[in-house]
Amino acid sequence: MHLELTSISRCSTMVIMEVPTISCASLHGLLEGDARGCLVLDCRSFLSFNSSHISGSTNVRFSTIVRRRARGALGLEHIALNEETRNRLLSGEYQSVVLLDDRSTDFGQVKKDATLMLAVTALCRNPCGVCLFLLNGGFEKFSSQYPEMCTKPCPPQGLSLSLSSRQPESADSTSSPCNTPLYDQGGPVEILPFLYLGSAYHASRKDMLDMLGITALINVSANCPNHFEDSFLYKSIPVEDNHKADISSWFNEAIEFIGEHAQNKYTNSFFTQQNVGADHSCCHSVC
């Protein structure tokens, strides 16, 4: 297969419009031929990616906090959260990087502040010797043409159901319920490359935790269970969910826990919140 490639190693200030598109058929050919040489970066939302994605692809997402802290200077650590993937990218093991969103056919359709555009900018700023492409038609087109190359969509679940009636797979069905408010159904928020902020619902989804590379959780809640103690390390901080609770008194203990396990090569931290009110949350933390 012959593809006209544009290398991003030569110019950190490359004009975005120079990045070529790649057809769904060409991407299919790359993945069928040498999948290890092609890195697929899915720039859709966490929930869309979690619902269904191209097998082997990596989800790229920049939280508002990360965007604000970086001030546009996002690095590869924000694109490839997995250390092995990032090292392979830096060492030149990937020949091509394909970015995709929901349905864009060219970069003229991509907003300047979109995750995909920020990812392109970060890749251009960090020369890796790879060839960069935009998938023509995005995930919608690729999944319609090659459904066998994508993970199966998760069945939709009603947002009105609480965790008490929707226990996640392998979670202890005898544990006390933790209700999650309707507004708290998005994906976890990345605070740092190894630290996430989420909810009791996120902490109950082993598939989400595994996909993020989570290894440990801090449960800052008086009544929310540790669902997967056989799979993750937990730290419990029993804080009541009310405005009088003094969560600050636990900060040092939580920070020490995260620091200790970060030194032991735990790559991700996950900080979730289970709350009835929005102002004061009962929290889970995951490393």
C-alpha cells in the first residue's frame, strides 16, 4: 500500500492544513498489515470512546483544568497516558499516527480549541519522526464500514437509575448503595497525567478504571463501598457528605498515599466524588 505521508519531525510550526487525510480503507489496510506501526488517537469524548472505539486505539482527552494549566503547551504525556505507548512514540517505533473525531473530513471542520487540534499541535511541538493523518469521516464512517474492527457498543443505560439498582459487573451486590446524581454522568476529569477526579459511579466501573490504567483508589466517603478490592489498592478516608465535614484534615494522608504509590510505579491516580450535594463531595481517590 502506498500512502503520501507528511512527516511531523521536520517542522514544529507546521501549518495544520498540511496534515493529510487518510481514508477508512487505507487505515483498515494499515491496521491489518502492521498494526504496531500505527498509533490511532481517538479524540472523541471519554463516554463516546468508552461506548465503542477502534480496537487498539488510544483515547485523547484534555480536561478544562489541564488545558488551563498548560496554556496551550500540552505535551505528549497528555496525549499518550500509557507510558509504554508514549515511549514507543518517542523512540520512533510508530511510523504513522492517525487522529480521529466523530465525523470530520478535513481540518477545516475542526475547531481550534478542539481536542484533536490540540493533539496535533502537541505532536508538532514534539518531533517523533511519525507521519500524521486525519481519518476522513471520523469514527462514524469507519465504524459503519468496518464494524468488525471496533469494540462492540455498550448497551445504553437509563440515567435515572442509581447504583443501588445498577450494580456494575463484579461489584459486590451486597454492598451499601451510593446514589449518583443525574448531573454526574460524564467521564472522569484528568487533573494531572496520573491523577483523575471522578464520581462513585466511575469508581464502580471496572472497565473505566482499567482503560485509564488506574491502579489504586482513595475512597473519601463514609458509605461508598470499595467495589474491586481484589484488583485495586484502596485507601479509605471516612468523610461524611455534609458542609460541616472537615476534609482538609485528611489532605496530608491522601497526598502521602498518592506519593508513596507513585514512587512504586503506580502510573495513575483517580480521585472520585460521591455526593448528593454539589458543594461538598464524598470522595474516592484512585492511584
